[in-house]
Amino acid sequence: MQQELTPREVVLVGGGPGDPDLLTVAGLRAIRQADVVVHDRLGPVSALQEARPDAELINVGKIPRGAFTPQEEINAILIDRARSGLRVVRLKGGDNFVFGRGGEEWQACAEAGVAVRVIPGVTSAVAVPALAGIPVTHRSLSQGFTVVSGHVPPGDPSSQLDWKALAATSTTLVLLMAVKFLPEITAALVDAGLPATTPAAIVADGSTTQQQSWSATVADIADVAEANAVRPPAIVVIGQVAALDLP
């Protein structure tokens, strides 16, 4: 069902992994109707050309270990523009609720009395491996997949992950934001009992013209990533599906 944007509303739009063709119809419609688009540096940035000429475009992108806009400031921008009677779109790469902090933005708006609506996006956790020929599940190889963030290393006080349990799941592991700490993560998985020969792959710049992928074992994938100077955004896949040779 088509919905028009309304004044004083914030619409959280998941933009997909980067290719503008993977932005949903609803997401594109929202961008075209918006008075304000608050966007990141990733995702379908070229879709901003579809915004109205008089729309305000606000870049709040975060650069890894570089310049960034604090989340509190992003929340304040959304609330301020909505309270001004504008139609506000918050455009993020992937899906807002898969490590996109969409829940925090919704909470902040709700606490301020601002209405929120969600337009889900195609998550890179599934789309990027698929575009590289890697299904995250496959009959006889994997009956499930687990998506985790690798932005902090195993053993870090702020880590909530049980890497020993992850090593024993027998599901495909999909790691987001894991480039920096990939050596520590793969070592923890192997130390926890995951066979060192388990297939692994890393896909960088998924869905864009710069997409590249590399395959190795879980014991070697960090070295492969370093040798090829892999930088975010990149997705790591660990499990038997990473070695599947699709025709």
C-alpha cells in the first residue's frame, strides 16, 4: 500500500547495500517526497539525485576512525526538522535495524513526540554475499546463518558475543564491520574449536562497480584481507557455503 509522507514525520528508509537498483520502490518514493533527507556516506547515495531540487540534504556519514557526526546530533536534526513541520527521511545503507542504529533514532523521536515510520531495506548481510555467489544458507551445507558485528575484538570488555558458542553453531557466520579485528576474530574462532580449514570469504564494496571478493580458509582469510588492502565496507562469510561453486 502506497503511503504519502506527512509533515512532522520521520521516515527511516533502508537504502540497501549501495546499488541504487536495490533501493525499494517505497524508499525511492519517500526520497522524492521528502523536504529533508538525512543520509550516510554509504548506501545508494546516487539516489539523492531523485530528491526535489529544493530538498535539504544533510550528510551525517561516519568515516571509520575518521570524521563522524555523533548519534545524538543526528537524533537532534531529525527531531528539529520534523518539529518544524517538514517531511523528513533518514536514509541509511542496508537496513536501519541491522546495525543501523534505527532503533535508537526511533526511540529518540518517540520520546520527543515525533511520529516515525519504517521502510525496511535490503540488508548487506544477505545481499552482498549473494551478489558474490555465496548463499548464506544451502541445503546440506547450512541450515541457518548468524549475523554479528565485529567492530570490537573478542575479549574486549564491551563485546557481548560468545565466540566459543559461535564457533559451535554449525551455521554460516556473517561478520559485518569486522575488517579491523579480523585477525583476532578468526583466531578466537579457531581457538574455540572451529576447524582451521573452514572455508571463508570476504567481499568488499558489495553491489558497486568496485565489488571484489577473495576466498580462503578461516585461518588465512585475515592475511588475505591484509595482503589485498581490504578496507570497509566489507562482509566476511565463514562456513561451507563460502566454498560453494555455483554454476
